[in-house]
Amino acid sequence: MQLSRCAKTSTARRHVECDGMARIAVVIVNFNGGMLLGECLRHLRAQTRRPERVIVVDNASRDGSADRLENDYPEIEVVRLDRNLGFAAANNVAVRRAGEVEWLALLNPDAFPEPDWLERLLAAAQAHPECASFGARLVDAGDPGRLDGTGDVYHASGLAWRRDHGRPIASGTSEAGEIFASCAAAALYRREAFCEAGGFDESYFCYFEDVDLGFRLRLLGYGCRYVPDAVVRHVGSAVTGKRSPFSIYHGHRNLVWTWCKNMPAPLFWLYLPQHLLLNLGSVIWFTLRGQGSVVLRAKWDALRGLPQIWRQRRQIQKQRRANDGDIRRTMARNSVVLARFARIRGS
């Protein structure tokens, strides 16, 4: 179930001033974050633009990472869940608790923002009222000279990846501009638009939920922008692991759901052959690497979930305001997808 829609959501885009009067809630979802969570909160405490609220949702961690939060960080609000609801649902819990704030800044426990991170994101939001989300420049925490990502790319086949992932900073994207979606490890959302889109799809549990939300925001006519001077050092997959069975399963199941739910009808039929080829190629790719059973289970469960996804699709497509050309323009459509099988949203 997705986040309930806000009671008062206007379809018109409103320019919300981003000065000191703007209300901002930073949301951190923690699951066995260990020492990383404390490091994240220390960096957040050093922000030049302090948020009005900081909400940490603990997904029933077992490592004690949330045990001393109230004592060590009395300024934050801690929500303790009795079971692990996943990244998507836990963020929705925090958004409901945040109430009528104007901005939602999402931050992973393994993401360490530079002091002006929030200030830079808000400045970009003030300059671009047509956008509903803003992505930070993610730098590899283990290699300061290398990028972890500069926004999410979405291919017409349904594949998504972080732009510039693993590239040296010197050769990465340094200019601000449009991106398909923000990586939710460190992103800013207009709360009104977030609610209008329905929040994160909680059936995803985790992985691909930020691309899915970004797609739905685009269908509603909102833009998304990369803010290169909003810098965050990111560890990446600190808990789930890169290309682990867990990440492969959720990434490949949710990949199918995102494409089937959001792709507009004319583009759906145009790119369906590519989507089918991507899924077949993924099964072959991971089978050759000894992980065939995981990806086959993901695809099977994706098919089993299609009746519910198709019901969601009807509602999403009914509400969309963007035309087919606008959506197609923001997607990658070249053959680079064939070289990306090994890097499917597992980082």
C-alpha cells in the first residue's frame, strides 16, 4: 500500500519560498546501520541550514545502532518499528509523521553530507519551482576521487543505473541539469508532490523504489534536477551488499513492476520488445554467474504480482499530465543497455 494522498493537494505547481521560513524534515531509515548512523547524524548536525525536524525510523535493528539516539541526539525524533517494513514503507511512515512540512530531505545512514548539502539543495529548489525532486552528487566514501552517482538514468527497456557510477570525479558530470530521477540515498522532495504521487510503493520493500517514484512524478509533469554542489559521501549497500541475492531479487522484480506500471501506452508497446529482451538477457547473464535461481524467482514473483500492478497502472495513467514526448525525451534509448546487465541497481 502506498502513502495516502494528501487531503489538500493541488494539481497546480506552487512556488514555495526556500528561505529560512521553509520547513524541512530530514528522514533517515535505519536498519542495522551500526557506526554509520552516528556518522551520518554528526554530519547532519553540522549543516549550515539546519532542518526543522530530523526523523529516524528504525526498522527493528538488531545491532543496537538506535539504542542511544535519544540521549546522544536529543534534537531528533526516533520512530521504532517492531519489524522491518523495508525502505519504502519506513520512509512513508516518516512522511506521515512529518506532517505539513514543505520539504522532505531523504538521507541514508551510510550517506555523509557536506555542511552545505541542504543549503545547496534548497537554493536549487528555489531557482527551479518546476521541479519536484533534486539529486545530490554522491561521492564514493571509500575513494574520495571517485563518484558513486550523479542522478538516476532510466532506459526505455526498464533498466536503471546511477549516472557516472565508479567514474573519476574529474570526468563525471559537473554541471547542474535535468535527470530522470533522484537517488533517494540523498535527495530533496517537495512534500506536496511526493504525496500527490502516492509516496513510495511499499510493495517494493526496497530497491528501485526511488526510480519508480521519480517516474510517477514525471508522469504528473514535474521535473527532476541534479545539484552538483550538494555533495554527499556515500558508502553504498553497506547492509544489503552489492549484487547480493537480496539486492538482485528485489532489483529485478521491482524493475518489471516499475516499467509495467508507469510506461505510457504508446511507449509501452513501442518498447515492449526491448523490455522482454532485457529480462531474458538478465536471466542468462546471472545464470552464467551462478545466480540464476535468484533472478528466476524475481521474475516469477514479478509476473505473479502483475494483476495488482495493472490495477495501479490504470490509476497512474489516468492521472498523468505529461505527454508521451516529454517522457520519451527523459529516457535513455541507445544500445548502452546491453552493456549494463552486470550493474542493475545493486549498488
